[in-house]
Amino acid sequence: MKSKKEYNTREICDSFDISRATLFRWEDEGLITNVGRDWRNWRLYSDKNIREIEVIIKGKIKK
């Protein structure tokens, strides 16, 4: 994934091939923390969030 400060929901879902529902569920479960918001209150994900998602996905593959 390209390196920049913030990513929107579509960029995350497309990059990791996951649904919005899955992404939001991981956030609700506390697996993805401190998700930012823009002026419209839409989610903005940071590089830290990207690393959290990578850990989640790698953990699910091993099972």
C-alpha cells in the first residue's frame, strides 16, 4: 500500500479486499483503534491503522 497520512474506507477495502462491514466490525471490536474522521465525519485511517489491519489479516490466515 502506498505511504501517506490518511486513507478513506474505499481505499482500505480495495487494498485489502475486505468489505466495509468487516472493516467496521473490526473497528467496533477494538481491533482497529483511534480511527480519525474528516469534516463530513467519514472515517480516515492512518498508517498505524494499516499495520493493525495487516496483523488482523495475517492472524486470520494462520488459523
